[in-house]
Amino acid sequence: MLETIEEIFYEVAIYIRLSKEDVDRGYDESESITNQRTLLTEYVNKLGEGYKLIDIYIDQGYTGTNFNRPEFQRMKKDIEQGKINMVITKDLSRLGRDYIETGEYIEKWFPEYNVRYIALTDGVDTFKNDNSNNDIIPFKSILNDMYSKDTSKKIRTSLHTMQKEGKWVGGKIALGYMKSPQDKNKLIINEKEAETVRTIFNMAYSGKRLYDIKNYLIKNNIPTANQIRYNKQTFWENRAIKNILKNPIYIGTTIQNKSSRISYKNRKIRPNPKEQWYIVENTHEPIISKEIFETVQKMTITQQYCRNEKKHQFLLDGLLICHECKHKIGVRARQNGSLSMVCNNYRRNSKLKICTSHGFSYEELEKTVIEYIQKLFININKGEVEINIKNNKRKSDYTAILKAIELEISKIKSNMDTMYIDKLNGKISEEMYERVYNDLNTKIKQQQDKYEAIQREKENAQEDNTEQIKKIINQTLSLKKPTKELLRVLINRIEIHQDKQIDIVFNFRKLNEIRNNQCLF
């Protein structure tokens, strides 16, 4: 016989959430963290002896359109461990505003763990079958979802209106400009930086090549935008100089809406077609005259070009990496017909002494790598080395980690949107906006760096398959010289050290383990 509600001892979790979007829309004071806590704690105390408050979970500043919130995830783990069998929120929107996921939790996940859910002010109690309020949960969830969609739409509309008027609502400002202290949506010239821009244009106008301009800037210790604004140790590159020369912002033209987020639920950025760009002329004082700018646009220095296909394709092309700086190593033909290698970072920035050439005979390297692989595979094939696949982290694990980082970045960007609307509505000062905006930008960069590092790790973490490894071994041994395609399947990269040491990193964990247990070269 099933237990009645009164016969169950409830271990209660209070869940509280308040996002910036709620504050932006003029939330009722009763929705504040303090008042939610007071209301729900008093409610649990009044329930009687059969109810014990285990913990209070609070997510502040997290949007309701996704459930990857730290405290919500902690509460889930406690439920899975059997610590919690009852969850209470002030209303349905505090649980979430995505009607599909909210429904999944209420209709499937909570029942699966036999968890009773109560949304107090909405009158929802999932363990009371005769409660008519339970029947309107899907409709209330849809309304909560529409609330988030409406907020996102209003933010976009506000931003697009300002962009069409030529007001600056972008993030990173081009070198040579800054926001006006009197009007944050207007750009003014930063004279110190503008001198660098004028130097670049004047040198290009006089016929100097990108290489010459770059060397001049480096030789005269002229800082990059990242060095000036973020104290980041970066160096002038041809691409950065070319981007400056092609940017119409320097003749007073503002171009915005070149990219946008996919939707209010998917925060990924995608480029917009050119017909959706907002191009407004004479929005600010120019640094460069139109005559100089238009002349430079017609010169070779700013033209798009496609690299010619390489005359020679080498077996290890694309696999060679500099161990010290992690840039690619290229293969070049000497005048005597022999082939040598050079670190691309050293080749482009030799005067900066960032790296060394890493140069020695390519023919010698190719021969050594092939001989090593064949010797390794002969040993494996003879059974001298066993291939036992272990349970390592799989690609699906990395996917989940990357998804969590994406959601964190999405949350930060959502907070930036709502904060911007707060600024427009006069709810926060310009100084506070600038301070918090810069702080959030730093957090986004940290998360993006973390994402890229894990993405690289994921790419290197192929799931081993014993039969696949054996098949590749047999294919390699059957050939006098492995093909370029076969090596791409087998090898992730070949790192060349400054002292000419060589590290082969395979695409299979087990082969890397075998390699580490043997003397390589």
C-alpha cells in the first residue's frame, strides 16, 4: 500500500534564484533573495515535525533559461544521493524559465527520484493529485519562457535602434578611439593611439609593405592595443596592421551588427550577412582623410589574396610543431636542393628573438620518424608489447565539460546584456557599468581560454579501439613508406625541441603509453 503524504518524512531543500533580468524588469521586492528565504523558511517551519530543512540553495545572477547553475546542480547531486526528497521554490519561474526543461524536471526527473515539488505562491504541489493548480504548470512555464524571450527581444530592439542611429554600442573599440566621457555611445579620438594609426596609414600610402610597417612599429617600441589597454604582452602582426588599414571607422563610419547571438537560449555568436549590417557615415571625427583611406584600399597592401598551393607536399606536412612556442614548423627548400625546417614564429618575428629556428635536415627527420614507427610496430606485432585498452576519459566527458563552460560564458554575456539595459534606464551609473563590464569581459576571456585548452585536450583524446590500432599497424608495416593520409590517422603531432629532440604524439592513448615506456630517439 502506498504511503500517504502525512506518512512520509520529508527532507526539504529550499531553492532560491534571482537573475539580473528579473531586477531589470522591475521585480517585486518579495522576489529578493532575503524575502524568498524568509517566506520559504517560515513555510517549512509551519509544516510541522514531519519536515526537516536540510539545506538552502541560492543562485543569484543566473538566468532561468538554462539549468547549469552551481547551486541547482549541487541540489541535484544531493537528491541523487538521497539527502533530499522535497524541493520548495517561491514560484515556478524561480525553478526555471525554459518551459521544456522545467517540464522535464517537474514531470520526469523529480518523480524518478520520488521528490515532491512545491511552488508556493503558484499553489503547485506535485504530491497532491486533486490540486487543480498542478494542471496549469505547462501553461505557467510557457508564460515564464515567454518572459525571457520578451526581455531578450527588447534588449535586441534597443541595441538595433541605437546602432541604426550610428550610436556606438559595440564592445572592443578600435585603436585610436575611446568613448566620450559625456556620451558613452559616441566615439572620440584618443590622440596618443591615433598617432600610431596615422603612422600606419602614412607608411602604407607612401608604398611601404606590411612587413616594413611591422618592423618599424616593433623597432620603435610602439605598443599594440592589447599592450596599452590590457597590459598584455602581444606583438604587431601583419594581419592586425591590415585590419587597421581596411577599417572604415577611421574615416568616421561606424559598422555594427556584423555578428549576433543565435537566440535568447543559444548564446553562440554567428556572423550576419552583409545586408544586415548597420553602416552609418559621419558618426564621429575621422582620424584619416577619405582621400588617403580610399587610395590605400586600392593598393596591393589591403587586397585579399589566396595563398598559392605548395609546389611540394611533404610526408610530415602539418604535423610538425615547435615544442617551445607551439607554432607550426614549415619545410623549406634550400638553394642546393636539400630541405630544412624552420619555426614559423621565428621566421615571422626573428628580430624579436621570441623563438629559435629549430632548423635541421627534413630528410633526416622523415627517415628517423618512419624507422621509429616501423620498429615500434614490429615489436607490437610480435607480441613483445601488449595492447590493453584502459578506461580513460572519453570524448563524451570532454563534451559535457565544454558544454558547461559554454553555459557559463552564456550566463556572463546575459548578465552583460541586462546590465547594459540597466545603464540605459539610469539604474546604474556609468562608472559602475564600466567597472563591472570590464570585470565580466575578463571572466569571459578566462572561460574562453579554458574552453580552448579543453578543446585541444579533447582533440588529442581519441577513444582507443584495439582493432583499429592493429589495423593501422598492419597497414603501416605493409608499406615501404607510410602514406600522408595514414600518418594523419596515426599521429597527432611531432614536436621539435630546440636541442633537436623529437616527440611523437599519437592519436591513440595506448600508443603514447608504449612510447613513454621506450627510448624514442
